[in-house]
Amino acid sequence: MKYFAKLGLGSKVVSVHAVSNEVATTEQVGVDFLHQLHNYPFWVQCSKKGSIRKNGAGKGMTYDEDRDAFIHKQPFNSWTLNEDTCQWEAPSAKPDDGKMYEWNELTTSWDEIT
């Protein structure tokens, strides 16, 4: 199976559709097939686990054509986009001590969940 993201306004992912490998022999053939089937022109090939276009596509994500990547919505204002992975990163690393933490945007730090 090959997967294709249906893009709406602002290149937001509206849905993800599967097309058999026998039909989608190339990305363009898959896009053309979906365009004809759904009478909708804006499709981009994606993957479940991010093996292409840096991240797996999901509803609500954005396709960034310049980066050729699917990007999640920014989770917090203080987080920055890693240009290599197109993943959002906190200003400080999450502690790796086996405890559970959540991000506190007010203090821009990780709070232990007790």
C-alpha cells in the first residue's frame, strides 16, 4: 500500500488515503488516480512512519512544500522546529530519569507528574 495525504486550505492534511501498489506505481500515478476518483486535485504521497517527507502524515498536520515535510502543529510557543527532522523541540531536554514529566509553558520547564 501507498498512502496519500489530501491537502486542504493552507496545505493542512484533511485525510489520508491508501492506494494499492498495483495502482500507484509512481507518486504521480497515485495522485492522478485519487484526483479522478474523488474529483479533488491536491494530494501528496506520504508514509505511515515518516520514511518519506520526514514524518508520517495525519489529519491536522501541515505539508510544508519548501521543506518537503509533514509538520505537526506547534505544541507550545516556546518550542522551535528542528529543520532536520521537522519535529518540534522544547527549549530544554526532557529529563531521562525514568520519571514522567509534562511541559510547563509558564515556566518553560519540565514538571514531574506525581
